[in-house]
Amino acid sequence: GAGVSQTPSNKVTEKGKYVELRCDPISGHTALYWYRQSLGQGPEFLIYFQGTGAADDSGLPNDRFFAVRPEGSVSTLKIQRTERGDSAVYLCASSSFLGGYSGANVLTFGAGSRLTVL
Amino acid sequence: DAKTTQPPSMDCAEGRAANLPCNHSTISGNEYVYWYRQIHSQGPQYIIHGLKNNETNEMASLIITEDRKSSTLILPHATLRDTAVYYCIVRGNTGTASKLTFGTGTRLQVTL
């Protein structure tokens, strides 16, 4: 597609519920990233995929958070037993970086999914 | 990746140049300087990046000091639509996609 698409744009849920957030990256982009942004803060890295595999999941805050990218394109961020502290904007980005030391890695971000846990 | 320091906020009159500074005194030789901005309620948007030479594109210019310990993003003729949070990020070229680490950025307010 023309850009990174995230759905839903807004999600309100109750504490303890399960939530899935979807990201459709730019077609052909091999790398996909998830970030979380709280009010007044910069985006906080969660996880990134190179193809189907999670290359770096060091930012996932705990085992309630999980992400998949089964076919190397669309990704889903899954949050179990949501807590009020999970309320944030969840941002997805993709890039076409193919490896090597020759250049930079430019990420294109979606508009985000705003999650509110009541 | 090297840490960056930016002023929390700046003002600029519309039509004037906006010069946004960034300190990255611990930058190492293979680390690039990236600038992104985030307009309210949108995702971050890539602006420009550089290694050691000054760079210019249709959005902005990036001036990197000779010792690479600081840089300045220049918006030559700021408009109200340039009001946003601007992030300066330093990232090593590790040969893999890897992540960008955002700080809290500079909130630029462009006024009439």
C-alpha cells in the first residue's frame, strides 16, 4: 500500500481484556517495528521483525505482550489481561533496509492505534 | 547508540528559519544522525539523515559539526504546519535493520 496502515485507530477496552492491534506495512518492506507512546513522551521501542522472525524483542515490557508476523507482511500486536498502564498510542513502522553497512535505515510510521484501558 | 540532548521547546516566527540544535558528544564513527518530526496525532515522519557531511533535501538542511559532536536541523522558511515535536536520533550502522531510540525531542511552535 501507499503507507503503513494501522487498525483500529482507536480501541477502548476494560481492564483484564485481550486486545489485538494490526499493522499493514508498506508493500515490500522487510522490517517491521512496534513502538508505544505515552502522553508527552517520545516513542518507546517494543519489538522489530526482519521478515517473519522477531529480530529484537527487548522492548516488550512483560509476557502479556506478544507480536507475530506469520507471513512476513502484516503484523499483530497482542496484549493479554490489559492493565490501565497499557493505555497509550501504539505505533507501527516499516522499512526496506536489506542489510549491509552502506546506508541508513529510514522508518515509515503509521498513524497509530490509541488504546484506552478503563 | 549515542545519547542526544535537545532543548525541550523553541519558538519560531512564520517565514523565518528554524534552527533546531542537537548535542551528541558521544557519537562514534559509524553512527548516523537522523531527524524525525511528529505532528500532533500523527506518527513520526522522517526528515533527513547524515553521517558527516552537510545534507539538504526538500524539507530541511542538516548541518553536522566537523567533530560530529553536534548538529543543527534547519527549516529555511518555517510555516505553521511545521509546528511539531522534532527528534534527533543517533543510530549506528550495524548492518541490520535494528531500532531507532527516541528521546523527548524539541517541541517547535511556529507563530504568526
